[in-house]
Amino acid sequence: MNKLKVGLIGTGGIARSCHIPGFLSIPDECEIVWICDVSPEALDGARALVPGARSTHNYQDLLSDPEIGAVSVTTPNAFHKQPTIDALNAGKHVICEKPLAMNAVEAREMCLAARKAGKILMVALQMRFAGPALFMRQYIDAGHMGDVYYARAQALRRRGVPHWGVFIDKEKQGGGPLIDIGVHILDLTLHLMGHPKPVTASGATWDRLGKDPNIVNPWGDYDRTKFTVEDMAVGLIRFDNGSVVVLESSFMANIKDELFRTELFGTKSGALVKGWGENAIEIYSERDRQLFDMTPRNVPDVKSAHTAEIQAFVRAALNGDPSPIPGEHGLALNAIFDALYKSAATGQEQPVHASLT
Ligand SMILES: NC(=O)c1ccc[n+]([C@@H]2O[C@H](COP(=O)([O-])OP(=O)(O)OC[C@H]3O[C@@H](n4cnc5c(N)ncnc54)[C@H](O)[C@@H]3O)[C@@H](O)[C@H]2O)c1
């Protein structure tokens, strides 16, 4: 089988810590042949990991190379759309970091470009490849949960503002914790609920802690005057099958513990699912009028969900399979965020426009 030749657009934190190791983990199936970043330092960092790759500051250089079959887009959110569409139009498969885009308008354009090109557009949402997600998908598919009609999804940090990159800049990021980490727990939740169609959303956001120079951020200091995103967002999302998700996400909040988990309420049982770690799943059920709490012992031991995600992308591209996480799922998430932000600004519940047209 021919190896998939890959180009990377953006060689910052996530590219170096996750995408590059993911591609390097299957050297018989793929090879990184181009790396691109506008920053010389970021390019140097990646060059140390893939010394054989050609490098450029202009991503058009790698798109014009006919050898390249796939592209990884790991630029900040405001720079996902154009490289992705250009890569698809150049006939390359694309894996694009989460959130797919700044908003649903951009995400829709990206999905339509993938359809037109007949190429894979995959959204990098690695939680689906982690052990707890794999276990729960099987458990739900076997019918043990019944209908999951409600979920409470939480991605809450007590003090965790990313001080590097553009994570506090609404213009380049599209939003704060909602779009940055809420996206992961909401995606995991919707994945486990079987992707019901979102219909309306009601949300609220705050930014007082994030802007306050007197509040400590142990991750590192940042310029409080440049903090233009929310520090916390909550939302209630309604779906066409009557189910509801309540979502909470924060970079800063006065809470005891950081939480990254979703709690699913099913007609046959309930489940508390953490993203990773030991005892990541608790299941609550009833049998013979007795109540049971269960902790599964055979949750798949996935060493790196990021690596599993990249491997799934490469194999789908090589085998001509559909996208492991289609752009349309990223579009639905962006459409929900659009509605939540608009609701927070207006104080009114908003429709969610997640369709492709
Ligand atoms: N899946 C995850 O768990 C996860 C974790 C962190 C970040 N991310 C996502 O990855 C993306 C990047 O985040 P990061 O933490 O790596 O940020 P980063 O700032 O470390 O890296 C982004 C890189 O993109 C480069 N860049 C910007 N515009 C460019 C362009 N036009 N062409 C080429 N390079 C360009 C920057 O110079 C920078 O080196 C974001 O969308 C973020 O949401 C995902």
C-alpha cells in the first residue's frame, strides 16, 4: 500500500504534542513530508521532530505539491476555514482541530467544500477515541441505558486560563471555555446520545473573573485588558427528539474541583462518564426492584486518544472510508455555540441552525 503523504499547517502546541506523534506512530502508513507555520520558532520546534520534512511559511507551497494526500490544520480557530477549504479544493483530505470553525457559517462552507471535493473532512475531537467513550458507546448500543433523554455536561476549571496563543482573544478564537473545552464534553455527550438534531439553545456567559487582575491564574499570567472571551458559560440545549443537554464550561470559577465529565440520564440506567482516568465510569441501574451502582473494570486502555484519532484519520484516507468524525458534527457544535452566545447577548432562547443549507 502507498503511504499517505501528509502536510501540517500550523506547528504550535497541539501539532507538536499530538498530531506529529500521532502520524509518527504509524510510519508504515503515513509520512509527514511538509510542515508550515508563519512563526519561525514554531517551525523550528516541529523541524526538530520531523527533520526530513520540507518547511515553509506559506501553506500554498504544500498544497501545490501533488504528492501530498492529506493535511492537518492546527492553526488558531480564526485560521481553520481558509486553509481547510484551500486544501480540500486542492484534492487533499483534511483533519482540522476543534472547534471546526469560528461559527456555523464558516463550518458550513468547510463541509460543503468537502462534499464538493469528495474528500474527508475530519474534526479533531479526540475524546471519542478515549477508553470511556469506547466503553459507553458499546454499553449504549447494547440497549442497557434505554433512551438517554437528558445529560449534564461539565468542563469546568477553577483557575485555568490558557495564557499562551490566542485563547483569550475573541477575534481569533471565537469564544472562551465554551468553544475551547466545552466543545469536547459536548461532543462526547452528543456522540453518546446518538447525535440528536439540536433545535434551540438558551445560554448565559460571564467574564468578571477572567478580566480581574487580582485573581490568580496558576497556569501563567496574562494581560487582563486583552481578555475578550467569557470566563464561564452555561447553556441548555433542546433536541428534536425531546432530549435536553445542560452544558457548563469555565476557565475560572470558584468551585472545589476541576470537572470534565458528562452525566447521562437514561430510561434503563444512568451513567457518570469522565473523560479519562481510573474509575472513569459509574453506572446507576435497577434490577428486580433493587438499585445497583456499577463500576466497569474492562474500560479499554487507550494510551493516547490523540494518537488513536490521527490513526483513524490516516486509515480512513488510505482505505477510502468516510470521515471518522464528519465536518457536519463540527457544524452542529458551532451552530449550538452560535445560538448560546446569541442567547447570552439577548437574554432569549435562540434557534440552532445546524443544517448544511
Ligand atoms: N484537541 C485538543 O485537545 C486541543 C488542544 C489544544 C489546542 N487545540 C486546537 O488546536 C488549534 C491550535 O491550538 P494550539 O494550542 O496548537 O495553538 P498554538 O498557538 O500553540 O499554535 C498555533 C500555530 O498556528 C500558527 N499559525 C497561525 N496562522 C497560521 C497560518 N496562516 N499558516 C500557518 N501557521 C499559522 C501559529 O504561528 C502557531 O504556531 C486551536 O484550534 C485549538 O482549539 C486542540
